[in-house]
Amino acid sequence: MKPVANTDQPAADQGRRQTRMFRKRSDKPRLSPEQMKRQSDVLQSAWRHFGEPGPIIAFLNTRHAALDAQPLHLAVESAEGLMRVERLLEEMTLKA
């Protein structure tokens, strides 16, 4: 037996309507282009230092005493924050 199409709406509208209900919506503000650039920069710096995903994720998402903040949040927040995180990574490299 064939499924019965909804004849109230044109076929094109029916398909578009179905895809809309699967799109994720977020109320969180999006990052600005500058914030996205800083996020990319801090990820690259962490990758150069740690070289593996596990330690990178742990470092960036865990509050660090020397920064008094989470490194990822601090770096995305401002250029000064990014410099502080990169400086910490350099100091950690020198001590290793």
C-alpha cells in the first residue's frame, strides 16, 4: 500500500518543512571571528605542546591555578588571555 501524501501543501513545502524539525537550535551566543581565531590559535599551541588529543582536552578544559581560569575560556575571551595561555604552555615546555 502506498503512503498517502498530504495534499494541503505542495510537495516542495512538505520536504522543506520536514528538514526544519531536525535542525539544532542554540540560544548560546556564537563566537565572533576574533574569538574563533584565538580559539584556533590556542588549540594549535596546545597541540604543539602535548601532541595528543587527550592531554590537550584536559588542559584546555580544566581550571589551571597559574591562570586562575580554564585556559580555553581565557584564550577565547581576549588577546591578553591567549598570550597568558601561550606563555604558560611555553613555560611548561621549558620545564619538561
